Amino acid sequence: MKYDQRTYRQLFRQDDLVYFQVVVRQTDLHVGIRRERFSPELAYWVEDIVQKQRVLLENYIKEDPGFINALSTYKLKPGAPPIAVDMAGAAMKAGVGPMAAVAGAFAQYAGRALARRSRDVIVENGGDIYLRSTKRRRIGIFAGQSPLSNRMALEILPQDTPLGICTSSGTVGPSLSFGQADAAVVLSPSASLADAVATAAANLIQAEEDIPKAVQYATEINGVKGALIIKGDRLAVRGNLKLVPMRS
């Protein structure tokens, strides 16, 4: 399974939803909604949402270039757009830079907009997910070369959504990580927060012995519902989440 082909996207596809892709420069969303709600016009509408948010964020970064390179809590300039405020707030809780929340933030902005048009929505952006559902869902866990990869899934109940499910890894994908986790998965009602905390937790992992402290750190952050961390053939789970086997 290769990250650059995004074949991991098969791990969260749901048979009752129809999927489409929205790509605006580096933002690459894989979107699932109820079949009866899909139309080409809807896809263009989501693309427009992403485009507008990117323009707001990119224009702000031009005025405040320190935002994009910060690796810890960052103070915004007055007039920052809401998406930058959301990212910086999530990053402050997690103790990382604002860009650690960017993928989750875009998934969340698109997902919340779509939730007004479809009662079932899943938006994935680089392994970070916004989910709203009226039925029980299973979201598979990809952990690179770990023997635990593709072996289990998170079972998500409707009453636990909307929910952000975000994954960070030091061994998979191009995102910056200072750790060696195969997967650090964090659940929160805020996808921006889940993304930032997943990054922070993954940064703590250099060896299997680091797993317990990292999962404890993640779940002690206000707003986090649960976390799972995988390194090699070891894992730790803490908080409100349920693991089930992957369907064959």
C-alpha cells in the first residue's frame, strides 16, 4: 500500500455513499455523501468553499509569514481569518505550530458546509477525517509497515458525530513529524484539534516504550475524546473509542 497513490482511502469508504474528489492546489479532499444529494453542482460548490478558504489563509500568510513556519504556540496578528484562528487555537492546546492543524481544518470547513445538505458526510484530507453520520460506521486504520496496519477499524456511533478522526505518522506520508510513530490517531469533535493533537502525539514517539506517555498526553488535552498510537507491533488505546476487526 503506497501513500502517494492514496490507496488508504479504501479504508473508510462506505458502501451507501457516493464519492467525489475536490483538489485545489495542495488541498486534496475525498468526499462521501448520500447518493441522492450528489450533483456536479455540489462538487463545484465544495471546490468554491475550499478555494475561498485557501485564499483567505494564503493572503494572511503573506502578511504574517511566521505563521507557516511556527513549530509551537503562535500569536496571530489582528484580522486573521477564522480558519487561521481555528488552526492556531487547536495548535495552542496541543503545543505545536498552527500548520499542524491545516488538513483537519479544511476537512472540517468542507464537512460542516456539506452537513447542511446531507445528513451523512465524510470528508478526508491527507488521512484526516470529518465525519457526520446517521448510522454506525467503521473507519480502518492504516499504519504503514506495522503488522497492525489494516487489521482493525474504529467503530463510530451516530451519536458520537460530528467527529474529527485524524492521523499523524512519522513513517508514512510527507507531513512533518519529529517522531517515528506508524500511526497516531486522535478523535475529537473538532477535526482541527484532532489533527494538531495527532501531530503532537506522534512527535513524542521514538521507540515503542514512548507509546503509553504519548497516548496519555493526547487524551489529557481538553476536547480530545480518545487516542490510539501504533509503533511496530505495539499499540495503546485510551479514551472513548472502540476497536473492531477490519471486514475481510
